Amino acid sequence: MATVTYWVNCPALGDAICCIPVVKALIAEGKLYKVLIPKKFCELFWVCDVDRKYIVESTKESVATFKLNGSESVSACAVRRAPYRIHLVDMFSVFSLNAILKPEEKCNKANPDRLPKPKVGLYNPYIVLGIGYALESRKMPLEVFEAVVRYCKHRNIDVVLLGGQRQQGTKQPIVFDGYPREGCIDMIDRTTMTASVAIMKDAACVVGIDSGLIYLASLTDVPIVSGFTFVDPYYRMPYRHGVKGWQFYPIEPKGECKYCSNKLAMFGVEFDTKCPLGMAYECVTTLDSKDFIKALKKIQSGRPKMVTSQHE
């Protein structure tokens, strides 16, 4: 069987992570010679047990060679609107493998033996809170942030802030301004992606909004509480232990205006710069802190979570 080079053309962290099961399937089928990956994701693929012999950093030269060889791509850009109508792992497998992976094949997990040891000592029970946002439509309401911090402080649980800011001048800089960091363990911009995974692996819970940090958390068994705004969680909940939404607590907006990307993306509507429906991002502002606290209490009590969805 002929082997080819695949180019992982996914600048977004979540997209890249959802490519990993596809890469593994290509290796298992003997179809993969090399996989070209952006430098920032190479180590992440390795900790998820993709052998280094397959990993090549994508540079101008390697991508040019890739194109000359007529190899194939695993690209979020090629089917830009599809992620809003199909789960990301399924999207990449359909376009790369021409097949839907089995639920157990869609799972990603970091190999704990390949994760670096965190450089900061975390001795008390702690949760990880992700507050950085690249878009107004993925901004954690300040009320939610403050409520989560209060909940943890009252229970002697440390709050670790994780995330990484993009360089100034990029199209969509991630912003952390406006959130009080006093009393929290501030690790923003102080860890690598793989070190962040190691920190989340031992956390009691990870709390955030649909983002790259949530996908990093999905490489562990940590319970995840994630708010959703313009994307339906049905298309985003990670597969773990062969189950979509295992130990995953999606928080949905209270308002009627939500998940517009799943309804309008096929028409080429953009969501980056302004609310396409003129509702001032009601999907964000109606995320209720009480729902986040309720999920945290369920996790703390050890009660099982049954994932509910309008699709299931």
C-alpha cells in the first residue's frame, strides 16, 4: 500500500488535537509516511503517542516539498464551514480516511510518561480556570469567573489560571484583561502546552469556555466544565473512554439566541468581529454562573453526569 505525506493545516489548537486520531488511524493502516505539523503542535502529537519518526515540522520548505509531491492534507481550512455541521474528529476522518472512526478510535489521551513535570508545586486540591479569549463570542463572563473563584475559596480549593497570550499584532490576540487574578495561582504565559496538560491531569476540574484549553484538558481524565456560545456542544464534546461527553459538563446559554454558527455557517456568515444577529452576543451574556457552580457541585459530590443534548 502506498504511503503519503499528510499536512496538518490546522492553526487552531482544537482542530489540531482532533486530527490526532486521524493521524493514528493512517499510521495503523500503513498509509502515513510523514505528517507535517506546525512547530507549536509537534510535541503535543508526540505526548499523544504519535511516534517522532512520523513528525516533521511544517516549514516553507517542507510544505513546498509536500505540495510538489502531490500529497494530501488534513485541513480545517479546506472545509471551513463543515466543523459547524459535523464533529471535528468525524470531519477530519471523512475527508482523510473516507470513513467515520469508531467511538473508541476517536479518543485522545496524553501518555503520562511523556508529559513534563510541572515546574510549580501544586500541593492543595485545585481547579484550572481558563479565561483567555480570542473572540468576544468566547469570552467568559466576569460574573462566572468571580463566582467560580468564590466557590473554590470557600472550600479551600486553589484556582490555577492557565492560558497563553498571542503576540501583539496578530489578527485575534487572546485577552486576559479585566479578570482579577489576586488570590489565584497565575500560570498564564508561564507553561508550554504539554506542561499545561500535565497540570490539568491532576486537577479536580477544568473550567472554561469552548476553546483550545478545553481540548488540551480532554487529553486527560479530568472532569471538564465548558460554556458554549455560538457553537452547539454536540459538535464539540470530546470523546473519552469511547464515549462522547464522558465527564464533560456543557453549560448552555439561557437566552434563545445561541449556536448561530450551526445555523448560518453554511451561508458564509462570519462570527469573528460582531454578533451576526445584532444581539450583542446574547449567547455569552446569558451564560449563568449558577449553572457552572451546579456542575462543580456535581463533580465534587461524585454524582454521575448524564450528558443531555437536543440531538440525543
